[in-house]
Amino acid sequence: MEFLIIKVKLMYSNKKTIFLNAQRLNIIKIIINFTEHKETIFFLKFKITVMKIMKSLFLACTCATLLIFANCGGGGGDDPQAEPSAAEKNALLLDKDWSLSSATNAGTTRDEWTGFTLKFGIDSDLAGGTYTASGIPAEDTDKLVWSTSGTFTASSDLTTLTRNDGIVMTLVVSETALNLSFTVPESGGRVDGFTGAWVFKMVP
């Protein structure tokens, strides 16, 4: 068992008084010696349990104080919120119903896409999602440029989407605009006029 040893120097040598006081203080052992000046020196052994409890209470109070200061920002106001990632920012910006502003193919304006709309659904892990589209011109019989719906995987910052048909789209999004750039590759049997580089500019 551990004990706390305290050395006390007294100016009197009444042993009976010392032992009575020791009992009241829950001292379990007293060692008494007399110096050449007849002063009493004795050692007190306390149960260390009391000190351990006090130490634990002090530690708990210290932790509680630190926690209060942390929550209060050390008295300097609330802590700023964590900065959202680029993917989180883009996911929030994409969560709109987008309508066509203009569509170009190889730099040429394509008026048949008037009325085109687009809606994205981003997965909770921001690693992909779905899209739905409407207003696709009848001339695009093979739905080369857009299907009425599909899925995609996303880059870590949600600026590049790879559709389930293999087409990779680069997007730039803000509160007021969405620009999508991608290329529909040439392939046998495809409808003329719907391959090549496309740029869709959308507004909410």
C-alpha cells in the first residue's frame, strides 16, 4: 500500500497530545525523534487514497475548464466553421434545375437544343451521382450528346464527371452559371452532326 509521508517539526514534546491529534487526523503511523534542542520531529503516514482522489478531482476540473474555453473559443468568440471542400462547394452549387443558355458544337451554335434542361443528383459520398435531361432534339436519335437519364462518377473535387456511356465532362459551376465541356467521339453508325466537341452553357 502506498503512503504519503509528511515531516512536521513541533516546538513541544508532549507525546500523548501528538498521538491524540494523530488519531483525529487519520494518521496511521507516527515516528518520533527528539533533536538536541528538545524539539519534536515526527513523521506522519497518511493513506495516499485521499491524495489520489484530490488529484483526480483536480484533473477533472482542469479538463472541464479547458473544454469550456475550447467551446467558447478562449473568450474570443465562436470557432470558425471548417472550410467546406471543393467537392462540397460544387455539390451545393450543382443542386439546381439548369436551363440552356447556349449550346455549341465545334464552335458552332446549335439552336436545336433550345429548351434543354438538366438536373444533377449528387451521392452523399460525393463520388458520383445521377442526371436527368429533357428537351433533347429529335435529330439526335441515338442520344449521343445526352440521354434522358444516366449515372456518372466524379473526380475528388467534383469538376470532372465521367458518364456511364464513357463520355468525360469538365464542368465549371457558380451560383449563376454552369459550363459543361465534353467530346462525343466519332464512331461508325453514329448520327452526323452530333459528334465532336460540345460546350453547354446553363443558367439556374
